[in-house]
Amino acid sequence: MAIGYGKVILLGEHGVVYGHPALGAAIGVGCFATAREDRTDSLSVELAGYDSKATKSGHGFGGPLPEPGAFRLIADTPVDHPEQEKMRRAFCAVLDGYPRARPPLSVSMRMQVPGGAGLGCSAACGVAVINALDEACGLSRDHAAVAEASMPWERVFHGNPSGMDSAIAASGAVALFRKSAPLLKIAVARTPLMVIGHSGVASSTITTVQAVARLHATHPEKTREVFDEIGSLVAQGASAVQEGALSKLGALMNRNHELLSSLQVSTPRLDEMCAVVRQAGAWGAKLTGSGGGGCMIALAPDQPTALALVKALQTLGRDALIVQVGVQ
Ligand code: PMV
């Protein structure tokens, strides 16, 4: 079974678009795929959701989750459904990277991560599909090459992505990412225990990245200062993770959230969720991913506190789950 991991951004989103580093981490949920020879190239998709005891719904996150269900796409047959058509085009884009003289392949994919949540769903799917196709074609390549091969898929969904999600989805690592540079894996001294809370509102990476670009154009000096400070938080955060100084990482996350709020990518709901988990004992909390909705993350000192954070979020009516970050 081939896998692509979902991810959270511990520190550094948005700054990464402007060349600063970001600290990302794979999570133990993602997307699974297998491929076998068939009569035609096709992609079968099952929207499985994430079944966790920590959630009430049994499907992980509520809100904008696509209805659990299944559909099948034939590579050369366009469909009316816009999201499914995007996935068909993404599938064709990665198939273009394989030799023409191969047998037709049928890929089955199972998604645990919701889309539009800032958890790297599309990258996890792209990487899982590439890994499954590689297995079926007897190809073997390293994580960086898999991430690179999945970029045509990711571009169908995100236009001009930084590539961070794909790099993390392929590596399963906690890592420093900087645009156009190799991923720098971080040796984790102590595995961070993270609670992910879903705001119940879908986020759009393209929309928030464009909004920040407008802010950058109108207030270049102020935004540059913010990006510089975010970059410095990332450097300090990487050392904190290496040293196992997780309460320090929590403080850096809190400051990063303030800076993201100053870029106007947080929402009152995300702010409220962060405040509630801090009160319930989190070492730190911030939005993760593009913002404007999607998810927030909270760093828990231990399992009982992590459960208390999930409860606090559920009291607000938000779904939450506990994950360990860094899978490999
Ligand atoms: O919401 P996500 O998971 O697509 O993360 C977006 C992170 C940004 O830094 C805002 C954009 C990017 O391409 O890195």
C-alpha cells in the first residue's frame, strides 16, 4: 500500500511564499493508494475520513468535509463535477510523467484527510498516487524525486504552490522547507503531541495568498518586518524541536499566530479556538496552513492534556483529533 502523509505547518506559513523557511511536519493520517493493471487508466476514490475515538462524528472533522462516498474517474473521460474533474486532470498530469509503453493502470485511493483544511490533502493524494504508480511500474525513487513528480498534480489544485506540502507528504518528516532548496529533515528529540481543531469553514490557499500579496503591495515595509520575524521564529522553532524544548516551541507558535493575525489571515473563530486550548493547558496554539478557515493546531504537554484540549474544542462545537507529528 502506497502512502502520502498529511501535514501541519508548525511555524512559517505565508512567509514561505516570500522565500523564508517554514517548519512543517507530517501527521500520521493521509492518503493511501494501490495500482494494478487494468483495461484502461482509471482512478477510484474513496472519501473515508479519519475514524478517531477523539471525535464524535466518526469521520474525523465535520464542517466542509466532502460527503463520505466513492467515485471512479476514467483518465480520458471528462466529468461535470468540478472537483472530480480537477482530480481527473491531476491524474492525467502525473500519468504524463510515465512511459507511454506501459499497461493501463487502475489506481484505488482512500483519503483520510479532508480537503480545504490546510492539512495538505491534495499533496498527500498526489504523492500516494505517484508511489502506487511507481510500485506498479517497478520504479524506485527517493522522497525528493517523488515530491517533484507529484508537483504537476499539486499545480492543478493550487496554481503555483511552494512545494512544501508535497515534500512533507513524501518524506513523512518534521522538516525545514525553503522554496527551491532541498528539504532539511529535523531529528526530533521528543515527539510533539498535537491536537488539530477544525474551524468547520473551508479555507482557500489561493484566496489567502492573494490577500497577503495585496497587503504586501500596499504595506511593503510592515509586511516585510512580519515575514522577517516569522523567519526568525522558524529558526528558533527548529532548534527547539531538535532540543526537545517543546514548551518553547509552544511560545513560538503563540507569537506566530499573532503575526498571522496581523496579516489578516486568522478569523474570530480560529482566534477563539486558540484561546480556549491555551486556557485548557496547551503549550501553544496557532492556525495552520493558509488560514481564513481550515484548522488550528495546539501543542499538548501530555496525553491527558491533549484529551482536555479536544474536549475544550468540542465544547465550542468543533471537531478535533490528536496526532503525533513526524512519521519517519
Ligand atoms: O493551506 P495549505 O495547507 O495549502 O498551506 C498553505 C501554506 C502557504 O504558506 C500559505 C502557501 C504555500 O504555498 O506554502
